[in-house]
Amino acid sequence: MSDLRLHHAPRTAAVNDEPSDLLIPALAQLRACATSLDVLILMDTLPDGIMPGLAWAASRKRHIPAFAIKALVTACGAAHLELGLGRVRARELTSTYSSRGATH
């Protein structure tokens, strides 16, 4: 019998990538939101699994308002962001958008 050693290494990266057929229309709808309430209504119509990826993609676009990204990050929560994006990206989002106030 050979010496087979298995090592457990927990995943710290994103579990899966978001399909672009859901992400691109969601970004367009997010851009059209005028208030934080509109963002929450949009989030209610989308699948929960796409929210961390949507928050990450929106944070990389200049045309998405900051209040919309803050509403996404706040509603997702740190645990859901970390599960969907990995520890580094989740911390980057929460540190960037936690101090900005939603003015709309």
C-alpha cells in the first residue's frame, strides 16, 4: 500500500462565479435605482447567490452610485459576502462601503 496523505485546506476564494446572463441585467437595473429602497426591492427579485458577486461587480463600475453598493453590502452582510467572494474581497467591500452614508 502506498503512502497517500490527504490534506484539508479550506477554501478562501469564491465558491463559484456568477453567470453573466444574470449579472449584466442586474447591474443595469442597479444603475437605474434612484434610492436605497429601490435597491432593496431589486434585491428581493434576484437570487440570493448572486448578491455578493453583484456587489463586487458594482463596486468595479464607475456608473453605479455608491449608495446602491452600500445598500447591497449592508443587506448581504459580512458572512454572506465572505462566503461568496472570499475573505479578501469581502473585507475590501466592507471597509470601503461601511463608512459612506446612504443619502438617498
